[in-house]
Amino acid sequence: MKSSIWPYLLVAAVGLCIGIPLFLFNPWLLEDLHSQSYVWFLDFSKTIFQPQSAYYSESILLPLLARILGASKTLIAYKLFCSLLTICIVPITAIFALTYLQSVCKTLIFIVLFGFSFQYFQFYILGFPDPLTILLLVLVVFQKRFGAIFGLLVLAMLSHFSMAALGAVGLAFMFYLSPSASLSYTRKSAGAVIIAIAFGKVLLVTWYAVFHYQLVSRLDWVLGKGYTFFLGRYETDVIGFWLTPGIFFLITYFLITAYFLMQKRYAFMASALLALAISYFALFFTIDGLRVFSVIIAAPYTYLLLSFIQSLSICKTAD
């Protein structure tokens, strides 16, 4: 690929052309923008330096950024801030994918598959820290330096610790069992994931101590509800549970894992299925549906797509 800014502008433009329509196709967008729903994080942003007790107060990064940037002054400003983050995921990912793949052709294939199969882009909920968490986790996949992987993951832990940690664990297995030397981040990178989870937790605990947070954790909430509560929810809509990420996503995911099965990359295929199982496990023990699944699977799915596209004997000519 020629060294020029034009390929990056091209893939970013394609990313916007995918991201913006998907964002606007959300059937609840107008209602969500004008409603008073999901204002917890906005209220948290206004009082972030005061004692907290709500479980969602572990997610400090987005409310802190909103406070610093002035997006917490009004509800509409906060939701527009979240909207911008959501729209930017696809074009930013496209730019990093081009840097990584060094092929406009392969990058376009990647971003089209990623954009249209990842159902979150159309069925997001404004107000949660999900877009920031997803973006940070996805960008980890494109990094080749220990420090960059570590830094992005620590920020992801501060954005939403529980979901980011589960997604990072799934990604660590895929890093460790990468099928291609060109995509392998080595054992050191898998180790960076684990260290980043621990360091992110330390930073959060330190924040809690400084500002006198006394939180009921998400784990405490799950234990309080009990297994039968979640089993009952599952049994009321079994098919809906398994189809939460969308049929297109599931077909894409399983076709790619089948491809690696045929390539005799058994360990990597197993790591991809493990990441999927972790996402379904979290989905079972929550009530937030697609948003939970999407955050946890975002990085492993991105890595799976990258590994697949990188392994194909296509786009060999210079871009």
C-alpha cells in the first residue's frame, strides 16, 4: 500500500457511510434522544467526585470525560456525546485496521463485515458507557506494543470493569492461540491483558477510597437475585436468548470458526468458541441483553475477523 493519507480518508469515509446510517436506523433513536431514560450516568457525572453507592459507579471513565468536556451540563448534550462516540467506532476502527492490514481491499472487507454483522451499531442504548468501552477494547486488537495494549485495556477497565474484564479474558485466550505469526501478539501480549485487568481494578479501588465510594458490586447484585431468577428469564424466551447478537453475526462467527477448523487451527477455533461462551454466560446473568453481549464479544470478534481476512489469499496486488 502506498504511503498516503488518501487510503485512510477512503476507509474512514466508508466507515462513516456505514456507521451513520446504522446509527440512524435505530428504531428508538428519536424517542431515546428526547426521553429522560437512562440518566443514571449523567447524574453520576455531575456528582462523580462525591461519595457513591450505586453499582454502576464503577464505570467512571465516560462520566469523567463528560464532566471534563462539559457534556454533563444537559441531558441532550450528554446523549449527543454518547451518539458521537457510537458513530465514531466504525470509522476509527477502519483507520486502525488499514494500518494493521496494510491493504485497502482487505480493510474494506473487514469493515463491511464488522459494521453490518455487529448488531450493536443499530440497536444501541444511549447513555451507557458501552460505545467508549467497545472502542477501547476493539483498538487493543490492532496494537503490537505491550504498552499500547496495557494502556487501552486499563482505560477499558475504568470504562466498565466487569464487562471489559470478561471481554479481555476472551481476547487473551485468542491472543495466546493466534493461528498466524503476522497476527500473533505472543504470550507477552496475553500477559498484558491479565496485568491490565489487575491494574485497572487497583485504580478503581484507589478512586473509591479517595472519594469515599461504597458500592454494591454487580456480583453482589447477581447473587442477590439468585440463579432461579435468571433461569426463569431464560426459559421465557430461549430462542430469543440465543439469537440476541443477531442471525448475521452468528452465521459469520460460526462460518469463520468452521474455516479455522478446516485449517486445522483447533486451538484458535476453541478460543473463539470460548470467547462466545463467556459472552453468553454474562448475557445469562444480566438483564440488559444485547449491550452486555456486544461489549464482551467486541474485541474477540474483531480479532477473529482480522485473523480470517489476513489468512485469505486475496488482494495481493498493491493498493
